[in-house]
Amino acid sequence: MNPTLLKAISVLLWIWFVVSSLILTPVILLLWAITIPFDKRRYLLHRLSCFWGAQYIWINPLWRLSIEGRKKIDEHKPFILICNHQSLVDIVVIYSLFRHFKWTSKAENFRMPFVGWVLALNRSIRIYRSSREAFGQFRRQAMRELHKGSPIMVFPEGTRSRNGEPGPFKEGAFRLAHEAKTGIHPMVLDGSSDAIPKSGWSLKGKVNIRLKVLDFVPYEHFQHWSVKETAEFFRNIIINELSILRDQQTP
């Protein structure tokens, strides 16, 4: 694609991000105020937030998203939802599931305009990476939401991949699953690393993004494993499924 046209589309998309955020953030705040007395899980607020995120996929002529297995997610039960992490675009891709969950995000992101405000209003989970009590703080927040029946969404790599391949999995999500005695629902995502570079703002061109929801794994399946063994098991599942997705894309 012509580089000038690509930059023009990129600029328009970022302008739309600001404009749409200015429009929708007050609506999100109003819905929060109206529903807070009776919607303890912030279910309705999260649905509107999903629309806010998904519409960036819908309006972008360069991004094509396909989702497989969306209905496998039982949004009315508590569990840990995990996915590999390739790009900033993953956020709006997973919002496009239109399924209830609580994001986990580093505490610094909550100070960002618009994005941070929406995270806070939805009572997302803050991760304090520099704190000695990081896991304890994460655990207290996550347990509170799990007890209310909300799934918890975690990128177990902890950061975006630089080359599209899954990096090592941190153990926090799997330690939480063991302590909460809850199952884990893995997903695999591919293509988003070609949408926006990790360092930069300009779109890279036309991309096909795929998100596949895998089968739920109940706690009983891994209850006798160590946290490290559990993390490695799910990492291998995602690596294998990622390979299958890519083989399906090969002509």
C-alpha cells in the first residue's frame, strides 16, 4: 500500500480515537452512575466498553477480524481467561468478544486519559509491578471480582511480543487459579502484530486478525500440578494452537 495513504489512514484513525473517546466517555460515565446501585459486576458498563473498543475494528478498512468459539465463554461463571499478546490492537480485539470479564492492567495505565478512566470505572484489576506486595495486591482485587462471578482476563506474557511468538508466561495468573481453585479458559490470537508495531503509531497495512477461543480447562485438570507446570502446560496449548491457526492461513 502507498505509504502516504497508509499514514493518512493512520492519522484519521487516531483522530477518531480522540473524537470517539470524547463522545463516549461521558456516556460511559453516565451509565456507570445509573447502574452502580444494582449492577455490582459492572456488566452493562462492560458491554458499552466492548462497543467502544470494537468499533475501532469495524471502521478500519485495513483490519479484518474473525472470532471463533465466542459462545464457549460462560461469562456468568468465575475463571481465568488468558491469551497470547502480540499488539496494542489485542485490547480492541478481545473487547470484540462482547463477553463479560475484568481486565488486568499495569497501574500506570489507569492514569491515561479515556483508557484509564474506563478501566477504573469498570473496576479492572491493577497490577503494581514495582511493589514487593505485587501479587498480594493483585490477588485481593482479583479474588473480590471472582467471588462476584466475574472472569478475570490476563495476558500471561505480561507484555507484548516483539516478534509475534509467545514469550515466557509469568506465573501470577496460574498461581491465582490454584489459590482460587478455578479453571482457566485459554484463547489464541494471531495477526495483530502486523497491525501496529510495538514502537510506533502508523498502521502497517492490511491484516487479517484471528481470535480463537479454546476449550475451557477445569481446575481439577491441573490441581495437582505446580504453578510452574500449569503455566507451561497452557503456554504449550497456545503455542500449538497458534501453529494450527497459521497452517490454516497457508495457501
